[in-house]
Amino acid sequence: MGFKMGIVGLPNVGKSTLFNALTRTAAAQAANFPFCTIDPNVGDVAVPDARLDKLAEIAQSKQKIAARMTFVDIAGLVKGASKGEGLGNQFLANIRETDAIAHVLRCFEDGDVTHVEGRVNPVEDAEVIETELMIADMESIEKRLQGLQRKVRGGDKEAVQQERLLKDALAVLEDGRPARTVDVAEDDLRAWELLQLLTAKPILYVCNVDEGSAAEGNDHSAAVAAMAEAQGAAHVVISAQIEEEIAQLPEDDAGIFLEEMGLAEAGLDRLIRAGYALLSLETYFTVGPKEARAWTIPVGTSAPKAAGVIHGDFEKGFIRAETIAYDDFVTLGGEQPAKEAGKMRAEGKGYTVKDGDVMHFLFNT
């Protein structure tokens, strides 16, 4: 599994330029006018992970298979989108299908690029989008509460739980706060997720800066950083223009270009790492002569559940997992040396997989 991140923002903030760079395609038309993106563009990209390269090198694997991450470029929202302004509700529906939201904010000055509100203020832009999503959530909740009444009166347990959670969400929304600020009990988490409220999704603010500000950011991105910290949200600083240029270069040239720009790594790497942290995801590996492969799992996943990511039969018939920590695998030079050094562990059903574990599952068919 990977995860799906929706790229949202006002028109002309650099969403499609960023999407093109991230997916190394020109599928999303980047143009200097609102609503050039009419249908959501979906891009499936490999998650860069230097550990996979190292493991494949040590094991002399014939093939490397990275974990995958899906980006969805969603057309620009405008003030009034919840009422059908601009391209309206169809894009609100597209956001519901994502696991998290990357909110691209314009943090650059450029007289040649129109701003839909006629000014550059990323914090106000963020508030415009958040307000539209909150209004859409409130309208959705009110309709759903009405639809639940008959089942609630009949004592349906699921309906009673849904009503309670929807009322909790409505209370914070009416107080001007997003649904993700609701304190949800562990027993309610699954039902909460099924509500698919727009403002319940984790949010990552992406500060799109000019090339000269890519390394250190600027006053606009600093304001976004302060806003994100106050909200307990995440943020990254990226120059979509630089990322687009990098995407068109061979790997060696891209590294030189990044160094010249004073950047340690590409924006894609930082964006994905921030996305993984946002959704509490981590990676384990399977390694052999045929292939080295990365698998994405939620933090805290048990060994049987991790095995199930590969195939459901692995989880059902799970016996044990032969596990080597990444550092031990690399330091000792592979599976056999690690085994001889006593660093291969036999872990049972109660084992919680750690980020970077190299695993081999034994199971009954």
C-alpha cells in the first residue's frame, strides 16, 4: 500500500506545475489562468528511498521495486466553491477520496502570474480554502443527521455512533475549527474515518516559493510556518519551478543542479517524507536475489498485518517473521552474515514491525 495525497489550492498557485514535476509528466496542463485543470490528474510515483538501493546492492538483487505514492491534482478552488462557484462541488468530492491534503500556497511575487484574489497572502489563501471545506462539511453533516433520524430512533448502534460523531464534528465546525480538531476515542476511529469529512483529513502546507528562496524560504513561507505550528500541521518549502526543471534532467545532472541551488535533496523527497510523517507511515523491506522491495505500512503494524500487505494468505497463515534490522543487514553485509552474527530474529504474531526492518515471512498455505 501507499497513500493518496490530493494537491489543492487557489488557482495559479503552482499546483499543476508541482504535480508535473512530482510525477515527471506533463499530464496536468500548467497555464496562467484559473480552472485549466478540469478533471483531477492522477500520478503514481515511486517513493525515493536510499535504503532500498543499498539493500539491493548488498543482496545483488536483479530488480528494485519501490513503494508507491499517488498524487491527485485537484482543480483550483475559489471563494464560494462550497456554493458551486468556480468548478465547485465536483472537486470537493475528489478531495474526499484522498488520505491527506497537500495545500499549495503561493509564496512568491510575480506580476506576470495572476492571483485570483489580486494579492499575495498565503495565510489568507489558506483560510479561504479551509473555510470552503468547513462550509461543505457542515452542509454534509446537516443532511446526514437528518437521514439518520429513523435508524437512531430504532436503536441502530452504528447510526447512534455516527450521529454522536457527526454532532461532535458539527460543534467544532460551528466554532470555526476544522473537524480534525475533534478528540476521537480509539473505539470510534474506524467509524470516524468512514465519515470522510473534508476537514478531518491531515493537512500539509506546501509553500511554493521563487527559485531564490528555495533553500531558506522567505517572509511568506515563514508566515505559513507560524500558522502550521499554531495548528499542529506540517509544512514544506518547495520551488515548483525548480522541481519542474529537475524532473527533466538526468539523475546525475539533477544532483549537480540541486547542489548549485544550495539544496540537499529534491522537493519530492521532502514532500513524501512529510507525507509519511503526517499519516504515521513507515517502510519495511523484503530482500533477495530476484528483487529488493519496499512496503509501506502504518506505524505500529503487527507482523501478521505487515505480511498481509504482500498477500492476504501471508496474514491468514502467518507462523513467524525472520527479521533483521536495516543497520545490522548493511553493517554485516547481508542476510547470511547477519544470521551468523545472531542478528536475525524470529518474531511472532505479537511483534510490532519497525521502520527499516528486513523481513521474510513463514506461513501455512
